[in-house]
Amino acid sequence: KTKYKEASSVDVEDIKENEADCSLPQISLRAIQNATDNFSEENQLGEGGYGPVYK
């Protein structure tokens, strides 16, 4: 069984260590606009739970 620390006992250093393990790529808005032809309807695949989905 997994043990969890209480929220009050979480150490900032533990959080910093875990951030390195969970990094995601950062993509600029300009790159996304270029890839989707500025969010063109022609590139829209459909709608997801958070909004339009583009190819």
C-alpha cells in the first residue's frame, strides 16, 4: 500500500525533484498557429472536452 505525506509535511525540495521527472515540452503559440494554419477550420479534427482539436 502506498503511503502519502500529509499536505502540511510536503517539502519544497521534494516538489522540485518531482518536477524534473514530469516535464512536458513547451510549445509557443506562434508554433501552434503555424502548425494549424492559424487555427484554420480546415485543420480542425473535431471538438474535445477542452475545445477544438486540430491536426
